Amino acid sequence: MLASFEATPDPRLHELMRSLTGHLHAFIRETRLTEQEWQRGIDFLTAAGHITDDKRQEFILLSDVLGASMQIIAVNNGAYRDATEATVFGPFFVEDSPLIGNGGDIAADASGTPCWVQGTVRDTEGNPVPGARIEVWEADETGHYDVQYPDGRVAGRGHLFAGDDGSFRFWCLTPTPYPIPHDGPVGALLDAVRRSPVRAAHLHFMVSAERFRTLVTHIFVRADPQLAIGDAVFGVKDSLIKDFAGQPAGTPAPDGRDLGQRTWHRAQFDVVLAPAR
Ligand code: BEZ
Ligand code: FE
């Protein structure tokens, strides 16, 4: 059977097809997969296809909950000195997010507790990376991204650029745990294996600059109890867990913003970019 791929002109495609087919056959032999189970698998993939559209990508979700997405990241983003670690991209990034500028607020109308995030973007020698583009996105306190609402709102996302000294700062919402979309076949699978769809609270970042490897990552909230329970897509790395320090109502904000009687949090995230390959 593997010989049927011998005529493949593209050597990489040849390698991938041989390996994939070999592992698939080994899985069938090892588990003695029944015809009913094979049909169940086909039905599952068919349902994943039917629910997938330009807003919902059930196959990436499947890859995420199987840990395959994190494995791809591990294979393709080997540690480089003290460069910030990457984690899963997720399905909720949107191109052309609003420019909020350094010191701006990504929350727009999204609900939640205000959070001030500041940090620097540097290279592995410690030099600032002026002008690095910083994309930030997150769910609101009900656990929904803007794109999950039917009204076309844009909230909880934005981009800014690091200053000449590599520094950045912005307002966002204190991240809270939320479930990945679990109303489709992947949710049914998690249910069947008694796994939770909940992700540990996080704030997404994508940091890019010329001559550097684009970093896709999150920061996680150290005080979040979900960290001990687990993250549905295995995205947590110790180096990405940060203190989100609670600030009592009345604590002056770093930029003088009037928060009235609201409590807020603050976090520091110093990004280190690896050079482009
Ligand atoms: C997210 O963090 O946005 C996410 C990641 C993987 C699957 C679903 C959501
Ligand atoms: Fe997320």
C-alpha cells in the first residue's frame, strides 16, 4: 500500500503521505477498529465539516483539544535563548483590529474589570524593538469574543506599536476563564470523555517586527483557579503565567484615568522576540 505513493513528484508530500498512512493503519490494527467505530469517525468528521464556515473552524478546534496545535507549535518554535514562548493562536483573531495606540483601551463596549498592562518588546540581547506591532485580543467577562455576537460589534481587540524605547501600555479587561465553543461535535467529544471545555483565563498577543520571528502567545492569570484544573487546549506554559495585581477602588491609575469606585488589575509583560529564521 505504501508503495502506491512512490510516484509522488513532491518529496515532502511523499514523506507525509507515507507516514500518515502508516500511522493510520497502525492505529486501526492496534485498536482493532470496528466497522461501526469507523462509521462513527466518518460521521464525526462530516459533522465537523458541516458546522465549519468562515466564522467557525471545527477542525482547528479538534486539533486544539487533541493537543496537536500545541505540538505543532513545539515543533516549529524551538526555544531560542530567552525569547518569549509561543502558545496556541485560537480561532478568534481578526485582521484589521482597531488601532488603539500606546496607552489606549481595547475594551470598547466589552464588559469586565479594567486591567492595565505594560511592558517592553526587546531582542534577546536586551535591545528595544521600537515600533513592534502588538495585537491584543480577549473575551469579555461573560466568556465571549466580539465575533461570537451576531451584531458585528468590535470590542476586546486592538493593536498598538511599541515606543522608541520598546515600551508599551494599554487598558484591557482582566481575563476570566471561558469555554471554547462546545455546541458542536468537538464539544460532544469532550463530553463523551468527561473533559471540560474551559480555558484558563488569558489575554492573547501577537507581536511582530521586521527581522523578528512573529510571536503568537498569551499571558495567563496566576490567581486563576482554572490553572490548577487545566486548560482545554493545553496552552499554558509556566513562563506565561503573570501576576495580575488587584488594585482597590480609589487606587490612582498609572495614566491618571478616573476609574471612579471600580477596582482594577495591573500586569507586566516583557516580550523578548527571537530573530527571524
Ligand atoms: C482561544 O483562546 O481563543 C481559543 C483557543 C483554542 C480554541 C478555542 C479558543
Ligand atoms: Fe482565547
